[in-house]
Amino acid sequence: MRTLLKFWLALLCLLPLVGDAADAFPTQQTFAGQALNLNGKGIRTKAFFNLYTAGLYVQEKSTDAAVILAANQPTAMRLEITSGMITSEKMEAAVREGFKQSSSDPALQPGIEQLITVFKEAIKEGDVYDFVYTPAKVVIIKNGKPSATIAGNDFKQALFGIWLGENPVQASLKKALLGR
């Protein structure tokens, strides 16, 4: 019983650190030559574990997910991996599930497969993924190096819909990305 109590007390002591991890996102960031503003930031958690921090960058801040998803203007999502629990296999499964929740359009499948190839390379704590949309294409950048380019505003909407759509991966993360 004492061991369990000590565990929970230690866990509670770590909670203030949860907010600090996402504070590393600058309020303005340049992606593909375009200065974008931080719309919101948050932490993706699962079973009390922080998996990654995420930051959504847009030209004009908005709390309306539908407006951000529909906009055909530069937008970026940055993910900073904060857990060694994320593996290529787990990321592939998460991406497939995320797209299943975000869009049922079978035409997106080639783009999804192309995105998944980016995650085939080993994923480790500290890796940074940027998903940068410039009208007509999404560029995926891992640790500062372009890894893939996928055409289409429809792909952008489905990809960003993983976090901002009607069935987001985590409701509290969606709320944070929208600056609420």
C-alpha cells in the first residue's frame, strides 16, 4: 500500500512538468519560407504517458477547426516526439486509424502509404516532424530534412483532420491546438 501511495505522489509531482514540454514552441516559425503564427500547442497523451508535443501554425489565428481545415493557405503541424514508446509500427497503426477517423475517401490511400514510408525509418525520442502545407501540397520534414511531398488540399484536410477533425485523436489536444 505504501509503495502504491509513493508511486501516485511521485506521479503528481511530475504533473507540473507536463505543461512545460509544450512551451518550447516559438510563437512564430518559418516553414517553407512562410512565417506562420502558433495557433495552439498541446501534448498527446495515452494512458498517462506523454507521446509527443504538437504545435499548429497558421497565417491567421482561429479557434474554428473547420476554417483551418478548409483554408487553402500555408499551415503547419509540428510534432516533437517525447516518448521512446513510439515505434514505427505504432506510428503506422496510429496514422491508419487517424485517417480512418478523419476521412473515408479511398483516393487518399496513395498519399497515406507515402506518408507511412516516412515513418518506416526508426523513430526516437527527440525526433521532430513538420507537416507543412503550401497550397497544393504537403511536405513532410523529419528533423529538418524533407522526407516526402504529397499533393492535394484534400490530403491536407484529412491529415490535419487527424488532430482537428470531427473525431480527433484526442479531444483535449484539439482544444489546445485551437488555442482554447
